[in-house]
Amino acid sequence: MSYKCSRCKRDVTLDEYGGVRCPYCGHRVLLKERSPDVKEIDVK
Ligand SMILES: [Zn+2]
């Protein structure tokens, strides 16, 4: 499953750690990326 951190907006892939937390900033609110209508492409 693919998620996006609601704080730092980075893509987060959850493994089987048993915890829901952004590995980049430690934030615990992740947004599910399920909507096919929303496509954000980072060009950096
Ligand atoms: Zn984050």
C-alpha cells in the first residue's frame, strides 16, 4: 500500500512494522493514496 505523509508530503510505503509512522519526519498521520483522480508528480 502506498501512503503519503500529511506533514512532509512524502511517499511512505508501510511495511509490516506494525506501526503507522512516517519514516522521514516521524509524523503519525498518513494519507492513503487510493484516489485515481489525484495524481501529483514531483519534478525535482
Ligand atoms: Zn513525514
